[in-house]
Amino acid sequence: MLTVVIVVVVLLLLGLLFALFFNRLVRLRNETEAGWANIDVQLKRRNDLIPNLVEAVKGYAAHERTVFEEVTQARAAVAGAGGPAATAAASDALSGALGRLFAVAEAYPQLRASENFQELQSELTDTEDKIAAARRYYNSVVQTYNTAIQSFPAVLYAGLLGFRPRQFFSADEPEKAVPQVSVS
Amino acid sequence: MTGELLVFFALLMGGTAAALYAVYGGPAAVAVVVGGICWALFSWFLSTRVVAAVTGATPVTKEEQPDLYRIVENMSIAAGLPATPEVRIVDDPAPNAFAAGRGPKQAFVCVTSGLLQTMDHRELEGVISHEIAHVQHRDVRLMTLVAVLVGVVAMISDFALRMIFWGGMGNRRGGNQNNPILLAIAFLGLLLAPIAAIGIQLAVSRRREYQADAGGAEISGDPEGLALALRKLEQDPREIRHMNRSTAHLYIEGPLRKATDARGLLSGLFDTHPPLEDRIARLEQMGGFKLPQ
């Protein structure tokens, strides 16, 4: 009789412990998904700003065709990229292309003086900052989540329950420095 | 953290009640403890409304302060907060900042106009990241809870001491009449309990400051920016007006530091914030840099 009680109590405790571990994994996974959604929002916002920016620059510097093409292609690559690592690489390429577009714009004082352009420029700088912020959050929660599912005891059952490690939002190594676009 | 604190304060209150019981008997002890709990609940539910009124913070819009607003937005994104806290400004030449509000969803971040004038973009980012870390760690709620508990312990012991003086030493039914040593211990306990409670409160506050510095540096990804901001605060002699003990733990820099300039051996025990020097040193260690002296 006593043995039965002990066994039941131990099983209940184990069940409770498992539930706690499981819930923690679910919470962490949800955080990585929310983090990814944050990045996505900012990437979309930047992509939405670009056509207007290209139009604004074209109005003053229509012959700088290479840089427009580069930006347009990089923008399409970001929209079409699948998975965090590929998206990060495309996003970095777009940041670089935008940096060159702004460098070109430097040569046109009238363009720089235009209010529309200044506004777009500040919006874009802000969005780049927000992408960097969302990226820091996402990478830090992914780090926590990946560590959690690869540690004991979760490593025994995380895979079976469908918890897969997530990619960092980073072109190659995790936590690579974010390229700063100089737009001022 | 919160659990340990609750246990600690329960012990402290239990101890006070036991001392009361030893001196004065059961019914009085029960009455005082029940009264204390009611008072705790009352002040807990009232506390959140008080802060904004006490500090005189007014909300600002994105149009009025685009740079500040964007920094708050960015730091909230980097901290993964569910919403961007409201931004408020206190008109005060002394540079300082604080966060308030019960949880991450109803939080607000407040800076003084002096802070906006003193800090450049990078330093401002550091200050805001520290405040956002407070919001993320739910420190405001924790510190309010601790303040309420300290109040209750102080109230119970104060009440008990008065009863001893007015009612005479243990000459009522149920009281322990014949043991002067026990009475002396109880008396001493009642005197020391509030001091211990305040000591704990301040130790918790200092610990949360270090954690908010570390959290802030992680959020902004720039420990040096925060360290530079702290250095500026250190060098600025101005002190914020409208200041009192009850909201001191909310600020980035202990606002009462400059009022108590004489630093004795024990004065560190009663600071809400660790010395800025130590905080800067920890950030330097974390980021692997060294600020010029």
C-alpha cells in the first residue's frame, strides 16, 4: 500500500516538473516568434519607404541608374528571402546599397535640401535603428531558447516534442556587429 | 526574488507579532497584525496613482520630442516589451530619469528637461536603456511592494512600542509578567525590526540598480554609452527638486546623494543607489573598455 502511494506521489511530482519544463520551452519559443515578428515589421516598413526614396532621388539624379537598380534588387531580395540567416544577409546587403544611395545623394545639394528627402532620410535612419534593436532582442531570445532545448533534461525530449533550434538573424556568425549606415 | 522577500517580511512581521504577544498577550497581537495587513493592501492599491502626481511628470508626444521618443521606441523593441511606454518630461534643470507604472504594459518613462539638455544621443540611449531595463524586470512593482511591507513593519513596531509605554509593561492578562529578560528582548526586537526592514529595502534597491545597468547595456548593446551618461551625472552638481524618500529608488541616479555629502562608514547602508563609480566600473568590466578619468 505504502509503496503504491510513494510511486504515485513520485509520478505526480515528475509530471509536475515536466509540465514546468515544458511550459518554459513553450514560453521561450513564443518569445523567439514574437522577436521574429518584430524584425519582420521593421523590414516591411523599410521596404515600404524605399520606392518613395528612390523616386525622390531620381527627381534630382536620374542618371545614377546603377545605384537605383542595386537598391531595387536588394529590396526584392529582402522580401523574397526565406529564413532568418538568408533574410539577415539580404537585409545587410540592402543596408549597404542604401548607404551608397545616400552617398550619391550627397553630391546633389538641392536634393539634400528638399524637405521630402530629409523626412525620408530620417524615417529610414530610424527604421535601420529599429531593425538593429529588433535584431538584438531576437538574437538574445534565440540564444536563450537554443541553450534551453540543448541542455539537460530538455535535450532528451525537446526534439520529440517539436522544439527545433532557431537560426540567428545574422548573415554568418551569431552576434556580428550590425553595419551602420551613415546617412548624415 | 519576490518570493524570498515575502518570506523575509513575513518572518519580520511574525517576529514583531511574537514580541508583541510576549509583552501584551494574544488579542492585541492579532489586532495589530490584522490592522497591518489591511493597511498594506490599502497602500498597495493606492500607490500606483501617487507617483505621477508626486513627481509632476507631463506626457509628451512624438512630434514634440522626436529624438527622445524614438530612443524609447528603439529600446523597448530591443527589450522585447509588449508596448512602448509612455514618455513624460519633468521640467527640472537637474539631469535625472525614472520609470514608473505597475507592469510593462502600463509603464511610463520620465526624464527631466535637464537630462535632455545635458546628454547627447548616445548617452540618452544609455539612460533610457537603464529605465527600460527597470520596466522589463518589473522593478517598479517590486520596489512598491517592498516599500509597502517596510511601512507595515514600521507601523506594527511603532504601535507595539507605544502600547508598551502607555499600557505599562505586561501587566495585563495573557502577557508575560515575570520575565524581564524576555521583555527586554522583545523591546529590542521591536526597536530593530523597522531598521532591518529599511536596510533590506535599500539593499534590494541597490541590487536592482546594478541589474538595470547590466540589462540596459544589453538592451542598447552599448555599455560605454551608459557609462558615459553615468559619468556626466556624477559630474553634475545639481539636484532634482520635488524629491522625497518614497520615490528615490525610481531614479537612475540616487537623487538624495548630494544632500548627504558626509559619507561615514555606515552611510552606504542607507543609500538607494550604489556609488556611480562602482556602477561605471562594472559597466567597464562588462564592455571591456575604460573611460578616461
